[in-house]
Amino acid sequence: MTEGLMSKAIELLDRAYEKHTSVSEPLSILNPMMTIDEAYAIQIQRVEAATSKGEVISGKKIGLTSLAMQNLLGVDQPDYGHLFHSMEVPNEGIVSLSKLFQPKIEGEIAFVLKKDLVGPNVTVEDVLDATDYVIAAIEIVDSRIKDWKISLVDTVADNASCGLYVLGSKKVNVNDIDLKAIHMELIKNDELINEGKGTDVLGNPAFCVAWLANKLHEYNVTLKSGEVILSGALSAAVVAEPGDKFTASFNTLGEVKVQFIK
């Protein structure tokens, strides 16, 4: 990608945030030859700009880890994005849709680290050893690209479609549970919408975190102690509208809730 095309992509995403107006066409239309590495370069440049203005990185998110989400976007591999402290919403918090673009809700298992994880050879066992605890989470994914008309490079450049996230209150030692057997029900306005389990994210949520640590090594990034890692949606994302109340209910991690207003 030429420097001019990269600058144009960054400009479009920055303008979307500043004007709260979606990018009308996918970045992949602007540059059909954009590679995954180039999309990550755009993401990293925008993250660096955000931290230079005071944003603080709180962790990472892994996207597209479930077959449901890969089918939804027509891709065959995960991606990742950066979380900021400003993205965290308190459990049972209220979110104004006026601050978002086109949000969708996902129930996830979050890992909170007590040790750094440095690729390229991180294993599931390394992840378990480095995890302080796991906790129920809701990710509010959001896209700056109009109508979610995105390919893999579009979502990667747009910080993996990060929006906001909510953590539950029950912290569970990773050695006290079977991550693969965790079951989650996503409830919207007291109605069960969909459900999933730990094996739905690459077979094991800890494997997702290992994938992330090793992928980040390609870009000289390390997972840090204290960071929150959202390990991927256990079921398909659900559109959020004014008045909606969502609960992600886990059999071993308790519940996490969020509500939406205009």
C-alpha cells in the first residue's frame, strides 16, 4: 500500500470518529490490494495516536474466533484489536446509543493476566499459568464502516471493530473450571437469543489467547500483566437497539449485564 492510501484510510476512520459519521464505502474498496499486515499497520498507527492523546491500553480483544462470527463476516481466521480503559462500562451499566455507530452484543470469556505473555511459542499451558482469573464479559462490537459491509482487512484496520466492553463481578481461578465446558446464554429483554460454549472459540478459549500472544509477536507487541483479554464471541452477535437489556449468563462465571438508551 502506498503511503498516500494508508493516510487516506486513517483519515477516513479518524473523520468517522470525529464527525460520528460512518465511512460510506469499505476501505477494501478504496484499496482492493490491502493486505492483513497493512491493515494492522493502520490499526497500530491509530492506536499510537490515541495513546499519545491520553488513551490508556487496558487489554486486547480477539475477534472472529467462533464459526458463527466467521460465517457472519465470511472470513476464515481470527483478528485482534486494542482495548482502552475508556471503553469499559460498569456491570449493569447504561450505554447511550448516541455514542455508538451500529453496535452488536457478544457474550465472551475474559482473561485477566498476572504475567506477561511473550510470543512466538506461547502454549495453552503458558496462558493458564499467566492468568490471574477469568470473568464473564460482554463485548459491544461496533463498526465505523457503513452497514457492517466489511472484509477482514476492514475490521482489522478499524481496531477489530472495537466498541465497548463490560466485565462481570465474579472472578474465577482458571484452575477451578473447565474452560471448554463453560456454557453461556445470551438473553435480550428476558428472551434467550442464542447460546454457546467454550469449545466454540477455536476449541478452547485459552488457545485463542495463545494465538493472540503469538500473533502479536509478529508486530513486536506483548501481552502485559494486568491486561484484560476478551477471548472471542461464544455465539453470533446481536444488534442492540434503544431500550434493550442484555444479559450474558454463564454456568460457572455468573452474569454480566448492560442496558441501552437512545
